[in-house]
Amino acid sequence: MRRHPGRGEASRPVTPPSEKGAAIGRGIGIGLMYGLWKPRVLGAWRVPSSGPVILAVNHAHNLDGPMLMGTAPRPVHFLIKKEAFIGPLGPFLEKIGQLKVDRTAPDRTAITGALDVLASGGVLGIFPEGTRGQGDFASLRSGLAYFAVRSGAPIVPVAVLGSTERRGRLIRALPPLRSGVDVVFGDAFEAQEGGSGPRTRRALDDATVRIQERLTAHLENARRLTGR
């Protein structure tokens, strides 16, 4: 097993994200999301059928990640804040191939795991805003650009719409059961114009601007398309 430097320690074992686990997670997501709500999925064919790809998802509700896991055409490994890995949920998320990330500082273990996913031709899911907010891609962190530039993987923008429109009667924190949620996939694009280039700080900054423009444009188009 490979060992990588960890934060605050010399080294600790790193277990590569489980592709089989992510496939199981997708199956669970399909059952839950389609069983409890009514997802309408548009443009799923835009996700490359093979090879590395990054799904960049807007984030307005805690349901957005599970909703994408259950509606994406391929199993997804999400970067998820470490605060979610509490109690029995932690081991479960790890078993279904999800990646725990410490958002307070550069997390080498999470970075290595995410790059491993892409190097093996898998799908990495990222909330580029870094945290749950308005879900409008107004403030992007540089992590998405880093992974895209470093790996060369294309980015597919994803808009999840409708998860915050109403609150459920039984569980106020969730949308009403059997209500509709739209998941709209956009066209894949490269983080750097021309597909490749230097990995300098300036290049990452330029890529972040380019990514934000493409994600914002996709979100606006998705809203027009769905009427949300």
C-alpha cells in the first residue's frame, strides 16, 4: 500500500477510493433518489462514457450530492467535507468510494485520492463553491482548476435545481417527498484553452476564471431550460 505525507504526521496509509464502492453507492442513490423524489435528468449523454471526467456541481442543498450520485450515468467519487464523516456515516461514505477532505488547509490525502480517481479513468464530483450556499457559482475556489489542469480531465458542469424551492412536511430539511428536482448536465470543456498549458499560479487563476464563466453560463441556460 502506498504511503503519502499527511497533515501533521510523517506518513499514514492511504487507501485508494473504491471504484466498486462508488458503483454500489450509485445503486443506492438511484433507489433512494428515484424512490423518494422525481428527478428529471437532462443532458446525461454529455458525460463522457469512459475516461476521467470532473463533474462540477452547484451546491444549494445537502441533497445535491446524493441526487447527483443517483442520476449521473457513471459512478461518482465526491470530495466531501470531513464534518460529514461522523458516526456510522463515515465508514459508509468511505466504503462507497467517497473522499473526505479537510477544508481548513491543503489536504494532501484528499488531493492524492482525487488525482487517483482521475488517473484511473474515474469520475470526480466537486462542489467548486467549496460549501453550501446560493448554488450560483458566484464564488469559486481554485481546487477545481487545480484538479482539471493537473489531470487534464474535462469538466462537465451540472446544475441541480429545485432542491431548495419547498420544505417537506415530515422532514423540514428536505424537499417534499415525490417533488421534482432537475439535474441538468452541460457540455464538457477543458479548463485551459487549447486543452493544455503550464501549471503556474497564473495559469490556475486564468483557468478558474474560465471555469466560472462556463459554469455560470450553464446554470443560466439550465434555469431557462427548466423554468426554475
